[in-house]
Amino acid sequence: MKNIEIAKIFERIADALEIKGENKFKIIAYRNAAKALSDLTEDISEIYEKGKLLEIPGIGEGIAKKIEEYLKTGRMKKYEEAVSGIPEGLFELLNIPNLGPKTIKLAYESLKVENLQQLLEVINNGSLEKLPMMGKKKVENIKEGIKEYLEKKGEKRRFPIGVVEKVVEYFVSELKNNKFVENIEVAGSYRRHCETVGDIDILVVGKEGGKIIEHFTSLPNVSKVLSKGDTKGSIIDNELNIQIDLRVVDEKSFGSALQYFTGSKAHNIKLRGIAKDLGYKLSEYGIFKEEEYICGRDEIEVYEKLGLVFIPPELREDRGEIELALKGKIPSLVQLKDIKGDLHIHSNYSDGFDDIETIASYGISLGYEYIGIADHSMSVKYAGGLEEERILKQIEEIENLNKKLKNIKILKGSEVDILKDGSLDFKDEILKKLDFVIAAIHQGFKKNVTERMIDAMDNPYVKIIAHPTGRLLSGREGYDVNIEKVMEKASEKNIFLEINSYYDRLDLNEINAKMAKEMGIKLIINTDAHNIKMMNDIKYGVYIARRAWLNKDDIVNTRNLKDFINLLKNG
């Protein structure tokens, strides 16, 4: 599959255009195309052969021609033009927090900075600080960003779970087609639904282990074989360059191996201590009494033999789950099937791809009772933010669609920007016409964010705070915000805090979501979808909620339509 390969090319074009200071709408188009390709589960070559490139959300005619050119020739003229004249080292600088493309361009043109080493030199000799629009404080922020970048660079690379999922699905699907494979499970941090994954562990039961490993290491998506034997193989895949380990285990050890390789390490250490106290030995091969095998075929029996009820993988972090399991009191966690609707969806009125009726129809296919349209407000011009006239037109369209559609309710909403003075981007005369208002920060990430959010929650029409910390797992640190103070205000005003399910956000994270629950705050799991396929990302938000120990009642959009509307109106 060339999906990721072409996505990386579009990302690099966008980076080049940013450094050159070109039209931001072009940059957004290339980034949207890169994301669309990264999200695809079908091979882009097959989609092209079927003549369906333009059916991919985020792919317009111009982008489609560039994909065709690359698939036919292995080259892309626009890519070569975009990167021409830009030193390779400048692209690395875009990964540094607090350092934007305008500053990179300024440093390059004024001080001939072409890489990180040269950037550090102009910081240390004071020349960067003297440039127009720079100053001491801005340079100090850049220094902090470089420090953070270098610390992360030294760590083993981890990938958002939503990116890893496609790699996992490919290898699992291929292995399931192997006639010798009888059972298969993915373990590790992927199974615990951690927000990021460093490597992938796959366990199988099957005859002819050597042939299974040979099949695994010979798959087309393998770029490098690290090792292979009769019971274990390790490879690097060719899309993410992530390590994947496959183990072939005996059927009688499958449950204990799944428990062991799921982890976490801290959880397993505590379990082994319990086993030892009971006179057993616990390992990936099973539970043993001296040399006698006791059990290990099934993960549930492993926990039961140690006197614990089954612990869901998401909770296995040694954060009190073992102590509760010993008492038989593991919480009933929220499940994907509990979700009745999604309130943070963008339509083609702003920067979404699909029209409202298409979104509603897809919501019906997901079994939802309601969806909420929440397009950007007018100050977010780069994302097609709606002027007052446009949102009034949208309100009218939604009301007409609600008369037409029978199996779903479309709620009228808006993702309204919190401005730099803490006021909202729409006047109350507009807000009162909506069913709900999501308040969000999209500008001034370091400027009084806590106070602005608190002020926004005093508006009687605000019901939800979107992506409350603003972080991106791919590299953005997030807002300069005191999240505890924001939560205190949300608790006082009965405001819902969002768990944003987009896999590069996952915001709130599990720690903050758990803290919100402990403060009595209700949460809402939304996707922030910009095309209908992104509505499937709701599962990533559910993963975060489960890792935060949240149950169905903690999440407001597990309510049926009648109860949810009542909750919106009365809290």
C-alpha cells in the first residue's frame, strides 16, 4: 500500500509551503489530503484503478491528479517544486514546539539558519533575539521548545493508536488467512488501548509454528526481518517502521501468555507477588504449583485462580485495580455500544466534507439517536468559519431536515471560538437559537487561556468545552492552561467537558478525565469529525474513558434522546 508514502509527500509539500509563507488554504488542503490517505483502510492504488479517487473525503480534483501522477510515474512534480531551494534541515525545525514557519523563514532568510545546530548558534549569540518581531521572551519559548523536542527525540518513538490500528488490522487479517493459525490476539499497549503504541505484540495458537513465522516474515508489508524461528518472529513494517513481534504459543498457555504480554509491567509484577503468596508461580506459560501445571488456557481462569475477578485490559496499570479485583469490585466500564450520539461534527458549511443529510444518514447507520452539527464560528476564517447569515441558513436547513428524517434527530450547534478577551464569537441572539454551544480555543494558546475559558463558561448558552487542553499527540504541547481551575468552574456551572476522540488529540486524556469524574463533572465523548468516516473515531474516545475508569453514567451522550435533551436544557 502506498497510502502512507503519498500522505508523507503531501505533508512535506504542506511543510514546504508553510516555510515559504504561501496561501494557508493550500496548506490546509494538502494536510487534509495527507490525513485522508492516512485514514484509508483500502489501498489507494486499488481506489485509483476503480476511478474513485474523488470519492475519498478531502481529495479534490487537483490532489487526485497528483496521486495519479505519482502512481503512474513514481514522481510528483508539485513535490519537487515545493521542496526546491529549501534546505532539508528546515523541515526538522517544524517539529519544534513554539517555533512556527514564519520564524523559521525569518531565521533562514536573515541569518542563513539551515538546521537545528545553526538555530542554537543564533540563539546563543543573541542574533535571533534582535530580529524584527522576536525579542527575549519569544526566544526563551523557542529554547524551551527545543529542549522538549530533544528530550522526545531521545525516547523510543510511539505512535497514536489510531495510526497503529491500520497496521495491526493488516497483519492480523493476513495471519487469520493462514491455515495453520487457530487463534489470534493482539496484546501489549495496543490491547490496553493506550493513547500511543511503541511496538505491537501478536500471539497465535497454531500447528507448524515455523511455517506461521515464515509466512509472517514474508508478508509484503515487511521492510526488515529482525529475527525468525519456530515460535517467534520480529519484523519492522514498511508503513510506520514499527516493530511487530509474533509469538506462537501452546493452547494450554494462551490465556496466561495473553495476560503476560498485555501487561502492564507494574500490573504483572503485583500479580506475580500475589501468586507467590498463594504458593504458585505465574509466568507466560501458566500458573504452576512447583512443577505441576494448574491453569493458563484462558485469561479469566488465571485471574480467578489468584482470587481476582477479571480485570479489563484498559485498567491494568497498577492504579488500584488489583486491590478492587481482590474485593470483586471492578467498575462496569462504558462501552462503544452505549454511545447514542455525537455532538461535535463539522459539515461542508465550514471545513467538513459532507453535507448535513449525509452526516445524519451515517449517524443512523451507527445506531445513533441524535447527532450535533457544530461548525466553526466566524473568526476561524481559515476553516471556513460561519458568518451570522450562514449559521442562520444552517439552522433553517437542520429544522427542515428534522421534519424529513424519521430515525435520528439533528441538533443545532456551533463550535464557537473563545476570543482573546474571553467573549464568544457569536452574540447571544445567535446562540439562543441553537440547541447547544461548544466553546473552544483556536487562537492565543498562551494568552490567558484559563481565564478565557472560565469567562466563557459564564455565558448561559455554553454547555460544552471542546478539547480542553489543546494538545496534539503528534507534537503540539497544548494551551497554557490550569486545567484544575477550568474543572472547578465546569463543576460549578454544570458544563460538560469533552473527550475529543480524534486520535491525534484524545483530549481530555485519561488522567484528566478521571480527575473530572472525581470532581463530579460530566463528560461527553465526541469525534470532531470532518468527514463521515471520522465518526468511527468515537471508539478512541471510549478507550480513553475506559482507561479513566468511567462508566456509562459518567458520559452524557449515553443517554437516549429525550434524557439527553433534558440534560442539555436543565443540567
